[in-house]
Amino acid sequence: MTQNIKIPIHQLNEDKLKELQEKYPGAEVNLILQAAPGSSLNEHDFWGIIDLLDWEAKTDDAIVRPAVEKLAQLDARSIYSFADLLSEKLYRLDQKEYALHIGEDAWQPDAYFSVDNFLYARACVIANGKDYYEKVLDKPEAMPKDLTFESLLYVPSEAFELKTGKPYDYIPAYPIETYSNKQGWRD
């Protein structure tokens, strides 16, 4: 017999688990997590946070600080959603056609290519906002030349740690490392 039980996740503690184990010994659990309405960050919110980057600031940490602080005001699920959206955008840019246009360190056959530098160049595209990101998607030649912005990658973890005081341990929806997008590197 299959039993469907709904329990809000905040009520799922050690006592509740013991109660279920006693009531249903040997049963299997299938978790379906549904975020509460309004508790997740959307595409519009993502770009709004990116727009908070303070390009007048003197250091990369200071540039991202307003975005980190804003994201830390949201719930943890929204921080994870931000990380997922960031990973999706980085993944979309992880293609040879973009790597060919990053300036001096551009991808070349049979030459050293810095996978980290390309990741940071992709982050630079996103850090420059939605309009620039969409322009680059349509026109790879618009990739920034010899510019990177690694600090954007740490916005979700810094926001999570600021909010919770706990270490960030989340794997976003898409891999961000260079060459992860296998389709984008096919000849």
C-alpha cells in the first residue's frame, strides 16, 4: 500500500522521522520538494541583483558587496536560485565560439588555453548586465577582450554565509567549469 504524506520541511526533524519509522517500518521514502510560492528568485530578480554591482568601488570585493548584501536578505532558496541562474548563464557561454574572442588569451588549436581565465571572462559578461549578456549571446565577437571578473562567482556563497553564518555547500544546476558544455565545444 502506498501512503502519501505531506509534511512541511521545517517540521521534518529527528522526532518526526522516528515517528514515521515506527509507523511505517521498512517503508521507502520518495521526497518531492516544492518551493513555497514567492520563495524563489526569478530571472528578473537575478538581473536586478547583478545591476547592484558598484562599478565605482575600488576593489572587486567592494564592487560585489551590494549584490551580496541584497541576496543575503532573501531566503536560502533564493540564494540557490541565484546560483542556478548564474550557472546556467555561464554554461551557455561555455562554447568555443565565445572562447575565440576573449583577446590575447583566446582559444587556439594546439596552444595553451586557460580554462580559469575563460570562466572569469564569462563571469565578466554576466557582471555587465542583461543587455550585454544578450548581445554577447547573439554576437560572440562582443566578448570582452582581456577582461575578467572572478568575484561574481562568489556572490552566492558569500550571501549564504552572511545570511546563515554557515558554510555554503550547494552544487548549482549547471556545471560552470570550462569545457562542461560538451555541445559548445564540438567541431
